[in-house]
Amino acid sequence: MGETIMVEVAYARPDEQRILELEVDQGTTLEQAVELSGVLDRFPEIEFESAKMGIFGKSARRDRVLQERDRVEVYRPLIADPKEVRRQRVAAGKKMKKGGDT
Amino acid sequence: MLSAILAISLLASAFGALLGFASIRYRVEGDPIVERIDQLLPQTQCGQCGYPGCKPYAEAIARDGAAINLCPPGGESVMVALADLLDRDPVALEQEQRAPGIAVIDENICIGCTLCIQACPVDAILGAAKQMHTVIAKECTGCELCLPPCPVDCIVMEPIPLELEGWIWPEPPDSIELSAAAEQPA
């Protein structure tokens, strides 16, 4: 047993969101932390094998070694198809808004 | 005579030494007034005051004498508390106070562009590129900074659902029948 680090595992649905804090061994991977956190028991709809995961808003590989205070996130797929939405917006003649401006 | 001078100077040097010791031993790091102002602010980090966050605004109030009425999320109560703390006169709020709300993402429209995630000052949106974005209600401060960047306008502010812990007694109606009572001489 080496040193331990604090990490968070988060999952969010519109109706319920959870951020679980847990203490893991140094060298724990993203995938292991998700399994250890119990988030899979709490939200049985997560398909562990296929779900995309990441850290702080960026998708990451499952074997990524965690650092202190990382927030591991389990994502859900999109409902809308971005390309389709874009096509509709062009057809509707709406101006594309670039990010960042107000 | 001589003993009196001696006694006084002895006392003076003793107290001087005590004060000198205290100023070193109990030295206050940083500016405590900034901390106290910062504690009064709502910590939404929304930047609606024109400063990058609550702490910079607190510093501006303390050091540069910035106005105390620039915090829309804090509203009147924060402004009054600041006036109280700083011994300044209360001033009317610069912007109109809005009902507190939290952001909600319409999942049918969200295209997973991450622009709102980058805009969120408190990491209250969970998601990644081409993955569904979800607002973590507990973390959301209702600052509305995520609304303008969204290219598909899928974020709306919704009033905070009424729950037991947040419930307060509703305010009495504005035009209470005082005037009506006054106009009716008995």
C-alpha cells in the first residue's frame, strides 16, 4: 500500500446527479476508480463496457492514471445528431453563432 | 521624583516591549477585510459585477473603494450587509434582482460542443466533446454565464424547485390594505 489520493467520480442525469468522493491508491486508473466508486450500483443504466469516460470535461482513456483531485466523469451519449441539427439550422437560415461571443 | 520617573519609564518600556512582541506574534497575514467581504459575497463567480470573480470584487471594494451595489446574485441583502460591514451608506442595486434559478439543458437539442462547460466558473456542467452535457444542480450557482455561448440555445434558467430546506414564508402582498383602511374613517 503506497500513498492514497482523493478523487471524485461523477455521473449526471437531468433528474439526479451524483459526485462521489473516494480515496484510492496512487496509480489507480480511471476505469478502476469508476468501478470502486459504486456509481455503477447506484445508476444501473450505465453500460460500463461501452460508456465514455473522462476527466473534467475531456474524454480520457480508461487506463489513464488518476491524479489527486481529479473528477472522473461518466458520460451519456447525445440524443440530437450534431450534423443534423446544423443542417436544420442552415435550412432555417439562422446565423451560426460562434462560441465565446455574447 | 527620581523614583517616579524611573517607575514611569520602566512601565513604558515594559508595555512597549509587550506591544512589540504582540505585533510580531499575532501578525495578521493578508487583509482581513478582504476575507470578510469575500465571505459575504455569494461565491457565484459570475462576473456580473465587472470583476473576474467574488474575491477580485472583494479586493476592489476594500482597496479601490469600488461600489458595493454591483452584485446581482447577492441582491439587496448582500449590499446591506456590505454597507453594514464597511460603514458605508446603502445604495440601490445597479441591476434588477432576478429570482434565483439554475441552468437546465434540453437534452434533445444539446450537440455536445463543450462551450458551456468552458464558460462555467464552478464546473457545474458535466460532459465532454460529443457527449451529453448535464448541469449538476447542486453546483450550479445560477450565474447564467453558460447561456450566451450555447450555439443551439439549449440551456434555459429554471426557478429553483421549492423544497423543505429552501422554503421561506412568502412575503405579504405589496399593496396591503393599509391605504384602504386609512381611507375609511370610522
